[in-house]
Amino acid sequence: MLPWLIEILLFAVLIVAALVALNLRNLLAAVVTLNIFSFMSAAIMVKLGAIDVAFTEAVVGAGAVGVINILAILLTSRKSAD
């Protein structure tokens, strides 16, 4: 199997996740899609040999930031005060 095929597939999923996240109207779905983007970034970094950077991206980028964004969305009201 071609060694660069996995990288091309990871980059394709990365681009699709970014475009989907930009076009979603539901904020919770957009945050989940951005978490997928972050995990794909970590997978690309693992493939390129940067294990420590990938681990940091997975923990901080997808883990902590994703949880904080989801909590912020759930704590805000969807109706205006007017």
C-alpha cells in the first residue's frame, strides 16, 4: 500500500471536517465537528512522527477546549432577553 495514502485520507477528513463545521447552524454539532478536526490534526501529527505534539493537541485541543465549548453552549440560553 502506498505510504502517503493514509496522509491524504487524513488531510481529506481534516478539510471536510473544517468545511462542515463552518457551515453548520447548530452550535453543538459545530463543536463536535471541531473536536473531530482536532483529533484528525493529532492523527496527522502522529503519522508525521510528532507524538508529543499530537498528545498535547488531543488533550488540550479536542479534550479540554471541546468540553469547555460544550459547557458554554449548554449554559447559555437560546432565547433573547427582549
